[in-house]
Amino acid sequence: AVVSTQSTGANMRGVKSHGMLLCASDKDHTKVEVLRVPEGSKPGERITGESFTEAPDAQLNPKKKIFEKVQTDLTTDGSLQVTYRGELLRTSVGPLTAPSLASAVIR
């Protein structure tokens, strides 16, 4: 599973949440699947792409809604692999995947 951490946390339905589970969803949002990391990936490992050369921000400003902007370009391809603007997202071991949803949105 892929979890994005939130160091400051966010209140969700009265509970403080410090993470977000990323899932693939069909266009109707009737089928949802937890993203998979390749076997051998380590907890806390950074997810990256070939063109990601800059160091990540230490902390994102939640008021800028950065994830919401990035999320619109996260999808799965025909091979069920997770992409950002067409570029494969991966750990050091291999690409992230969805169990069965091709051309899915990631939320």
C-alpha cells in the first residue's frame, strides 16, 4: 500500500489523520483498489520518477492544495502501472501498480 504522510495532520470526521492511503478508482468511483508497491520495497521509501531530479519539499503548505493539483495527473496506464503525466512512478525496486484498474484515476 502507498501512504502519503501528513506531519501536521488533518481533522477528518472528528479524527486527526496523519496519512492518506492512495487508491486507484474507475471513472464512476464504483470500484476502488489500494495501490501496490513492488515486493522488496521498504517502508518509508521515496516514490520517484525518472525526471524527478529536485529534492522534495520538507513540508507542503496545506493551504496551497499541492496534492490536489498533482492528483489530477496521477493515473494508471494500460499495464496497470501508476503514472504522473505519463511517467512511471516507482520505488527503488520497481513501479507502483493497481491490481486490475487500467486508465484509472488515483486518489
